[in-house]
Amino acid sequence: MIKLEHEYLYKLLELPQEARHLLDRYGAERTQEIPKDIYCKLFVREKWDEGVKELQSYLGDDSAGMKILWEQLDILCCYTYGEYVKRGISEEIFAATMKFCTRFLYGHYAVHGTFKYVWAWWFPRQMTLQEFRLGALEYEFVDGREREIAIHIPSDADMSMGSIQASLSAFCSFRETYYEDWKDVRLTCDTWMLMPELREFLSVNSRIVAFQELFQIDQIDREATWYMEWIYPGHDTANDSLQEKTVLQRALKQYLLNGKKFGVAKGHMFLPGR
């Protein structure tokens, strides 16, 4: 069985030194393994939320989230990395995918001035080889009531059309090599970036507007508010304190303060099997 050392993983993911120190301290003091019934739930999509909540309860006080981050990274070391090697998926894709946690650690620091891990509920996707980052975008193989491949847009994604097309091309090759039975499954994206109002706020040359052209919109949820944390980091409600650093922030702020609802939209595209 292939097992990755924690220290090597931390370097590979370029984790911040302060977080590494906290992870090492917890690892040195750790005396118990995750109970098997909790561990198993982390590998079943329908039980992810339950498993993460039970793990958080089992670990006790974990204000910075470093205990649960260590446990999830340990699964990468003991299971996930070995599966990548077994399937022939490159270490480059492994690192790009798992830097999810690095990105959010730095993201929290940028807003709050502290390193804190609050995305344990999402990480099972990467741990169980159901989500991969290929270039600018992430692709999640969702084998639910209906199969779909959900596109996710990382906060550091290069949204230029050349970069997006390169990512889609890389995904086609990846799917053909490792998930051939998914070749006819449509790609979806559930994001604020597909909201039609953005065409009012942004120029026709906007990268976001160009991204919208790739999709057919299926539904719009104007009650959703989670877009706030992406457009206005650190804010969850509309008020006068919202940032106005970008054209989008300024336009959307006025839109919201006028009592209008924004939201998120879900659309789909098809990529031909090759």
C-alpha cells in the first residue's frame, strides 16, 4: 500500500507555515484513530455531511479547524494518493486538486487575518476521487439520481477564454482516459457567474459574459445568497459597507441596495466524447 508522508504532502500543497505548525502539533498529540463508522461515512456521497458533522463532534474543540484538516489530509496520505498512483493519474493533478484546502486557508486569512479551515464539508469530494482540478476549472463526477459533471470555478481561476478552453480540452482527455463511461454525461455549472443580470453590469468584453456563452441556463434561484461571500468576501448581507473596488461590486451593490434580488443560476453544456 502506497502511503504519503504528511510532511511531503504539506510541501506539495504549499500549506502556510503557521498551519503546518498547528497540524504537526495535533499530529504529535493525537492518540486515537477516527472510529470506523465515521470514517466509512466520509466515502459515501449521501453520508458525507453526516460523517463530517460526527467527525467534528468526535474531535471536540477545534476552533481553527486544524484537527479535522489533519484527519482529512491523513486520508489523502493513506488512501487518496495511493488511488491516484494506482489509476495512473499524475501527481500534478493530485496537487492542483488538493490545493483546494490551501486556497481556502489563505482566503480566510485575507479576510479575517487568521488561518482557519472551515470547508471540511466539501473536501470529501476530492478525498474520494470525485472531483479534480484540470487547469482553470474543477470537475466533479456526481453519480446521483441523475449523472452530471459539475464544473466548479476556483477563486484563483484564470477566466480568459483561452484558459477555459484549455481546461475543457484537458478535461476531455482526462475523461476519455479515466472515466470513459461518463463521455455522454452533460457538464453543469451552478454559479452566480451565470446570472443574466451580469450582462447589465459588465461590458460585452467581460470574461464572465464570455463564460456565460458556453452554457444554456436551466434554472435561476433568486433566493440564494451564497454568492455574497464570493463577490464581497466577509459579507453575507447587502448594506452600505459593501466593497466597491470593482465594476461588478459597485453595480451589484447599488442593485441590491435598491431592494432587488440577485442569486445563482444553473446551466449546462455538452462536450462531445472523443
